[in-house]
Amino acid sequence: MNLNPRVIIMLRHPKNSNLHLHRDDTFDGLPVMVDKGPFIRAYLARLKQTIDRALDQYPRVLAFRVDLRLPRRIELPDDVDTNDVIRRFIASFSSKIEHNRDMARKVNKYAHDSRVRYVWAREEGLLGRPHYHLVIMLSLDAFYTVGKISSDNENIFHRLQQAWASALRLPVGAVSGLVELPNNPTYRLRRDGDETYRDLFYRASYLCKDATKVFGDGKHGFGCSRR
């Protein structure tokens, strides 16, 4: 079907001609939070690719939403306004997951491995202060739950806190309350499943919305694991 060239031009992002806006209520047959749109079409594609890659590697996947915010009235690294911070967070969290699996294999040589896959979105509020929304994916056979915030046992949530503190070069206590798990954050996907996949994609489409992202300042507003 031939599309009207005028329609194609109108779908291009007004601040970045390499990106296209997506206004439909589905993407590749999957539902999106249409009330939060429009979305960046390339971001939706990368979100789907990341979920698919996780399920290609693991028959069962634990996915969860988490938000990262910056503390106030505390001296922060000079690069706090850049995406170096989220890169350090991902590197630190991945290292902690790798260490956990190394320790698990010392107890049980058949313990399941898990790499970290992720999608993040950088947004800025009214005061121009950045914060991050993420979806993180792990092997469900290695990790079944994020764990309770109040638990004394080492769990995924505590590792998230530790990684955010490390990224900001702060003690863990300084980031208390800044690592937020929204309501019902976890999704347990199976390779042969469908409904939970759709639910996760709908929830995670929020990260792909155009609103509150900044263009033209040299800082990417979206990122994901590459393989």
C-alpha cells in the first residue's frame, strides 16, 4: 500500500527526524498505554527485541519495573546529569548478579545462570531533574522474586539499592527511598506464554513515550541491553 508522503512527514518526530512517532493503540499486535502516547516507534521495537532476546535465552523470565531517583541536598558526582550514572548502575547491578550466581554454583554446580537484560528511559521533571524508569529481566529459574524492601536477607531489591548507591558514589543509606518499586512490579514470563508477555509490554510501553524526554542535548533518553 502506498502511503501519502505528507503522512510520513507528519509522523516524524519534530525534534529528531531520525525518529518516528507512534500513535496507534497497538505495536506489532501488542497493546500500548495509548493514553500516555505518542510513543517513539524505534523505542517500542527495541523494547520488544529485548524481551524476545530474554525469552530466546531462558524459557522462563522474571521481569520487573523499578524507578531510580536522585537525592536532594547531597553532593553528587559531576556527571550526574549524564547517562554515565545509569551505565554505572547497570554495570554494578550486573556484577552483583554475576557474583550471586558464582556463589550459587559453589553450593550447587547445576545452579542456573542469569544475565541481566534491561530497558531504561531517562526523563526530566519540571525542574529539569533527571530520573530513570527501568524494566529489568533475569532468568526466572535463578531468581523468582525481587524480595521485600524490609527483608534482612540479601535480595534483588537490596542489590538494586547497592548498585544505585555505587553509581552515585554514595553510601547505601543515602539512597534510601530513591529506588522505587511501583505497585505490582513483577512479571513472570514463559516462552510458550502470551498473556503475561502482553501485560508486560503494555506496562513497559510507558518507557517508550515521547513526553518528558529531552531531545537535542546530546543525552539519550532511552537505552537497552544490546544482546
